[in-house]
Amino acid sequence: MSSGAEVMLAPTTYSFKHSFLAFKKAVMNTVEALAVALLLIESLILFVSVVFRYFLHSPLVWSDELAQSLFIWLCMLGAVVALNRSEHMRLTAVVSRLSPFHREWLETFGLMVVLVFACLLLEPGLTHASEQMAVTSPALNVPDGFRASAIPVGFGLVIFVALAQLIERSTLRSVFVSAVVIGAIWYVIDYFAYDLYDLGNWNLVLFFVVMLGAAVICGIPIAFAFGISTLAYVVHVAEVPSMIIVSRIDEGVSHMVLLSVPLFIFLGALLQLSGMAKVLIDFMSSLLGHVRGGLNYVLLGAMFLVSGISGSKVADMAAVAPALFPEMKKRGADEHELAALLSATGAMTETIPPSLVLITVGAVCGVSISALFIGGLLPAFVCTVAIASVCAYKARKVSLKGVSKAPMRQVMRTLLYALPVIFLPVLIRFCVVNGIATATEVAAIGIVYVIAYALIMQQLTRSLDFSNTYKLLVEACSLSGAILLIIGAATAMAWALTQSGFSSYLVEHLTSMPGGAVGFLLVSILVFILLGSMLEGIPAIVLFGPLVFPAAQSLGIHDVHYAMVIILSMGIGLFAPPLGIGFYAASAISKVNADHVMPKSWTYLAVLLVTTIFIALVPWISIAFL
């Protein structure tokens, strides 16, 4: 850091700064440990609940209630961990291209926005928790305020972390300028509040296009960009108490089905730890490694199967690429082409259960999750075949010199090890589709299954390294908190849009556009590609899903069919350069320069776009097995 930064918050002394940051580290170590403990406890509660209900025929009536009460604490503590680790989802494509000076200022500005948002909601959060004390849970007979207290505690910790990061990273000048800019914006909005109110729904453009867009472009974490834009609208134009934001956030992250989000992320972490992906790849490589372009097919197949285990695209790619890419490069494959292919596989597997996007659609749009799990497989298979055809075309001149077919004995041996891995996604889908367990409970079943597998493999091979277990658990809590806070903030924004009348206005105009259902589907593809590139899949679906699904229903479009179309579209946007965050994640996992990957990505993305349009025009692909 520059010498100017060293005197950033004078007259605070260096010793005070050092002591404060040491205190912050101790606090965050405690928060991380609590979050990890909650994640483990939630997994145990849900697994025990399944055992008692299904095997012992004695349901635990209090299990769901306790799991839901602990869930919001996991969400808020995870969001704090994500802020401390700078792992909240945000758009970095613009900020990363700026000069160091402007980048540092925008980092400070973003932290100041986070600080202001948390400060403005701290008191309403305390009021909300206090009011919830009058509500008693039916099974546990405990005041609901203890559950709701997670929100003000979380915001208090956000304030603490934001202040610590400002002290650690920012200069006094950048803090002052950021405060002046935020204060000026807030004052101008307040001064012209009555004029904005007179604009009717046009004021939505200012808050949810201009203000939100500027916040996202400046690199402010998406959850806080959603939150501050909604708060500004609610306070200055809608003239609704700010506590409504807190209650909407509470409602947004309290859906029991969303508890599957941290559990499947945890499952993805265990997938890396257990070496399951490598076992699966070893089998598929022995089966297809001698075929022209065979390892590309192995990558496609592994992503298809692994996606059914972890539920997280980043976890999928991180599990598959390091195990497969070294051998592919050894055979002369272009590392940038491999990164482009990895990115394309991430985009096409968003509909494979138990994708977190599928679960989110079910939770916020009222669509059957079991139906989504059934409907998502065939569209993903069609996309896989489409990408495989591109791989076959590109591999037609690849030399197979020195590549031999694996002996049958090796194939059978690797198959024996891979069978438990192949069985896991089958188990997950079977339990959900047949009503044995919910999407949340089946995640807990999967966690216990993978732990048992890892322990058995360790006894047989002594090859697993458990030293990174705690680190992976912390990362799972961080990612969970980042995702869930986005869902909470997007729920508040969706409420504001609905109350403004924009929802009914949007439905009316979408259903009256030329082309009927086909025109609506094609427009939806374009819109959700753009949304996916800017907001990612989960925040985009939470924000716009409740608005567009009624329009699709009024045009006679099946909910599952429409869900597949928009999920595939968001996947394309998420992995499409230059804005798609998933594209940069794939490049980072592949350890290559994203600028060199970009030209090689367009062929795959074009094929995926054509395939998505085909799926949109042929509903049978999505609903054939319902």
C-alpha cells in the first residue's frame, strides 16, 4: 500500500490500527467457526429427521422448525464471512480495467455503500426482532424474535467488517469523497422526492435501472446494490417504513427449501475432498480416452454427472478441470480451447438437478421442484449432444499417435470404484422425485453418503487429504451467505416493484406482444441472457421470476418448459464474455488468460443459443417425462 494509505485515517495510531485489525481477525475467526458449526448442525438435523420419518416412522415435529430458525443465522453469518473474504458476487469486468487509483476509490465507495446500507437497516432490524418476540413457534414454543435477531446481529457485524476494511485498505481522502458523494446522492433524491413521485412508474427507471445499474457497474456487491436501490425507493418515493425491507429480507431467506442451497454447496465441498470427481474421470477416461476427442467427451460427461452431485457450477468446474486438464494438455490440447469448452459445459448444465437455480425457481416462483428435477435432464442432454458435435468437428484432425485403448481389466477396475459416484446423483433424484425426501433433506442424505464414501476410500487407499476440510467448510458458508443475501435483497426489490404496479404492467405488455407464446419465449431468451450476464442466475430469477412466470402462464406456456428456457438462457449469459462472471471463473480455474479464451468461446455459445431456441420451440423436450 502506498505511503498515503499508511496515514489514511490519521490521527489513529499505527498501534491502534494494528490492535483493531487483530481484534477483527479474532472476531471473524469466531464468526467463521459459528457459521461452520451451524452448517454441520443443519446437516445433522435434516438427516436425522429423514431417518426418523422414513425408517423409524416417527417424525420429529420440531426438526423443520429448528432447522429454519438456525438457517437465518447461517445466512447472515455467512454473508458477513463473504464480506470479510471479499467473496460477495459482483461485476468486476469494468472495475478491473480501471487504473489502480480509480479502482481503489471504487473499492472504498463500495465499502461505504455497504456501511450506509447496514447502518440504515440496523435499527429497523432491531425493531423487527423485538416485534417478533411476541410470536411463539408452535413446536419448540420459543419466541420467534430469537430467530429474527440474526438480521440485526448480521448487519451489526457487516458494519464492523466494513469499518475494519476501510481502516485497512482506504485513505482518509477516498473515505471522505465517497461519503460526500453518497450524501449528495441521498440529499438530491430526498429533495426531489415529490417530483419523482409525480413521475409514476417512470421513477422505477431511476432507482432500478440507473441507480442499480451504476452500483453494479461500480463493482458494489450485487446484494447490497439491490438493497440500497430498494431502500432509496422505499424511503423517498414509496414512503414506506424501512422496516419493510428487513421483513422482506427475512421472508426471502426463510423459505425452508432454500436451506438446500448451503447444504448442496457443502456437498460440493465434500465432493472435492472425497476425490469422487477424479474417480469418475478415471473410469470415463479408460472407457473413452482412446477415441478421437475422447477426453472432451469425458469432460462433458463428467460435468453432466457431477452437476447432479454438488449443485454449484463453480464447484463442478473446480472438481473436474484439475483432474482432467493435465492429461488433455499432455495430448496436445490447446489450453484456451479447454477453458472455452469448460465454460460451455458450465452454461449448459444449469438445468441438471439439483442445480441451485432449479431450487430457487421452485422456491420463489411456486413451481414443483420434483417436476423441475425431472424436466431438467433432457434439455441438458440435448445441449450436451450439441456441444459434443462441436467437439467431434474440432477433433476430426487430432492425432491419436501413442494413444492406446485401455485394457478391459482397467475399465472394470475403474468402474468398480466409480459405481458409488454414479449412484449418488441417481439417489438424489430418486429421493426427490418419489417423495422420500425434500430437496433440502436429500442434500443432507448426500452429505452423509459422501462422508461415508470418503472414510471408506481413505481406509482402502490412504490417498485422501483431509487437512483442507475446515477451509472448504468456511468457503461453503461464505458462498451460501453471498447467495442467500442476494435472494433476500432481491425479494425486497421484487416486493417494491410489485407494490408500484409494475408487475401487472409488465405482464399486460408481455402477453400482448406480437408472436404470442413464441414471440414471448424468444424475447425471454434475449432478456435472460442479458440478465444472466449482469446479475447471474439466482438474483435474476428471484427478481424477475415472480414477474414473468404469470405472463408465461397466461400464454399457456408450461411452467417447467418456461423454467428450462430461461435457465438455459441465463446460463449462456453467465458464461458469455465480456461480462459473464462464470466465464472468468472458468478461465481462472483453467489458469489461463481470459482474453485468449474469449475468441474460442463464441462457437460453443452460438451452438448453445441455437439449441436453447430449439428447446423453446419444442416443449416436449422439457415436459415429456412429467
